[in-house]
Amino acid sequence: MTIYLAICDNNIADRKQLERLLDREKDARLKENYDVLYIDSFGSEDALMATPVKYDMFFVDVTEGASNGMEIAKKIRQRGIEAPIVLCESTINYSSYVNAPENLIYIEKPINKGQVSHLVDVSLEWARRKIPLIEARCKNETRFLRHDELIRAIPLEKFVTRLCLSDGQYLDISESLSSLEKQLRSYDCFIRCKKDIVNIYHIRSSSQNSFKLSNGDVVGYSPFQKNDIIRAMAANMRHLLLHDH
């Protein structure tokens, strides 16, 4: 299994020590059971928050600047990211904070090998249970999206597909629509409407052979696609009812 771990620590010595421990754990796991660990290390909040959605665990201790480790943890949760966050305590006692977000782990520095091994186990368990992200490879960056963020995918060229997102953004990815469709099959909530792919969670109304989506787009579908659309709707009925409420 593959997991992504993020370190965010403004103390260079502490950051490097945790990197070394995780690198050793990575090597041991690869030999034992072929688990793959990707480790990204950051010295500031801004660098971490560029693409936080891809990580399966965060190791955080920031004691300088506008935001400390607890404030960063809150910002991660405000983005809807539920992965475990490890607050590594040095000069700040994070566990004394009131109104802390959920799923935080508090650990005092220095962190040892046994603690790192246990925390990697926790992140692996989280990764096994989480809903996988959609990998969107754009020209200059790769984004990781939750499936409910994607409203519609529109083929522009053979290897260029436009993604319409729930926050109003448009992403042009370097991927054919058929290749994207294979990536989306595991979610069971995406349907073909003529040449487009539509997320049924974002359908707000219907008229003859067309749907109005949450972003105001109207997409038509072929009568030949009707049975597939009905099957997808039926399979997701319970989730659609929960989504509406």
C-alpha cells in the first residue's frame, strides 16, 4: 500500500531527525511487506498548505510566525481534510488547547523509532478506510480532488479534459475522457451524458433528456444512456438522500 506523509516543523534539527526516522521506517516497510511511504517535509505553513489534501498523516510543530501547530491543524480540518494530525509538542503544550479539532494525536518530542512505527500503522489504517482521491494532472501541477468536488468532465481534445469543480474552478487535465472514466469507476456516482461525465450528486433537476447541475450547467443525455443512468441513480439512492439533507 502507498501512503503520503507530511512533516511541517520550523525547527530544522527536529525536522531532519523526523525525516531520518521516517526514511528508516520506509526502508524497513518496503523490505517487509512492500508498503510504500512518500515523505514530504516543509518548514512553513504556506508550503504545507499548497496541496494538503493528498496526505494520509501530518506531523506538525510550528512555534514561530502567525500560526502555531494547533492553528495549522484547524486550517487543515477547515479544508475538509480528515487524515490524522500528529501535534509534536516542544515549547507549546498543544493538548491544553480547548476547542481542538477531531482526530488529533499529541506526542512529546523527541519522537522515537517505536512511536514512528506505531504512527505509520495508524496512517496505513486510515489510508485503507479513506475514499481515494481523484488525481488531476494539469499542465503545471497535479491536484488531488475529492469525488464530490467534481461536477462534470468535458472532453476538449483527445488528451485534454476540462473538469468543472464545485468551487467554481475549471481545471484542464492532460488526460483523455476515457482514461479519466476508468479512474472514476470505483466511485459509482459518475454517469455518461452524451460525451460528458456527470456526478449524479450534483444533479438538481431534470427535463426531457437533460439534467440541470449544481453549477447551473444543463447537460443532455442520449436515450440509449437512460438505462445506465437509472441503474446508477438506484444504486446511489440512499447516498443521494443523505446528500440532499
